[in-house]
Amino acid sequence: MQVQRFWKIIGIGGLIVNIGLVVTLILQSTNQLPPKPHGPGGPKLYIINYLKLTEDQISKYDEMVDNDRLFVFRAEKKIRDFRRKLYSQDLDELQNNLILDSITNLTRGIEKQRIFHIREIKSLCTSEEQKVLFKQLSQQLPELFTPKKGPRQNIPPNHRKP
């Protein structure tokens, strides 16, 4: 009797492990993100290579990217703080609307910053070839600058791994 019980427990345990494994594999396969349009190295490296930037232009571009990332990081942090306040506290309608307006303004500011950043990139293009390449690149920019799906990393831009 004890031996049968032992084998039942082992069988049920194996079945549970197998079901868990199958479920995990199915969920992972459905959550696959499409390949990034810019490949390895991120949009920054893609833009540098695509526009054939010179060393001097790369130096200016690096500074632009750092400023852009810092602005967006700070704005997103404020948005997260506002959302935390909005969701965790019982606020009246006026306070909710003020917080929602703040989130809207910050989101609008991020989009304005992205437009400014794209214009900065365009201003780096000095040769005719780069200007033509930028015009072609501008068709790809929405995909390059679309926020990634999944959890955001709460790491400041200058502390992230390249």
C-alpha cells in the first residue's frame, strides 16, 4: 500500500511539472517581441552608421543623446510619481484632474523633446549625402523611437549598460 501511494505522488508530481513546463513554453512563445528594426547596438549606433557621421559629429550626437535621455528619464520619473500618487491615494475630482493634467503635460513635453532631438540630428547632417540619408532615415524614425514593450527600467540613462 505504501509503495502504491509513493508512485502515485511521484506520478502526480511529474504531471504537474510537465504541465507547468508546457504552460511556460506556450506563454514565452506568445510574448516574443518582434525583432528590433535597428538591430544590435540600439537606435544610437544605427543612426551613427546610417548617416555615416564623422568623429566630430559623433561627439556632438553623443552629447545630444545624453541630454535627450536625461530629459525623458526625468519626465518619466515624474509621471511614475504622479501615477503612484493618483492610484494610491483617495483624491477628490479636482486633485485627480490636476494630476492628470500634469501627466498630460509631461507626456507632451516628452514628445516635444523627441521632435527637438530629431531636428538636432538633422542639423548634424552637413554633406549632401547625409541630408539625403537623413530624409530616408526620417521614414524609419517612428519605429526607432517607439517605446519598448515590457517593464521600464528604472535606471538613469548614464548608468545603463551600452
